[in-house]
Amino acid sequence: MEEVTNLDHSAMLKELLRMYISRKYQEDALYDDWHLFQEYSWLKNNNKLDELFKEECLTNRLNDEHYRG
């Protein structure tokens, strides 16, 4: 598996990180590439990358409920 060293070519990962950081840190969230990559590195090093999958599932569920009315 190729190691992620920056987010330049990982648009989906970058978006998942933005959503995750937004929910986790709320008004204190920082969205620049450096902070996004630091959060990714922390999640990876602490074996918590599944949090991004959970975020995607939550977002999809909320979007589905929104469109259903």
C-alpha cells in the first residue's frame, strides 16, 4: 500500500478530514493542508482511521434524511 505523504492527490481523503475536523473541533477547526495532514497522521498512528469511515457514514445518513424530508 502506498503511503500518504501529503493530501495533494487525495481529494476524497481531504474532504473526509474536513468533515471529521469540523465535527470534532467545531469553531476551533483549522482546515489548512498542514493541520489536515497532522490530523490524518494522528489518526493513522493511533490506529483510528476508521473514524473517517464513521464520519462518511454519518454524513451520508444525514444527507439521506435531509433529502427524504
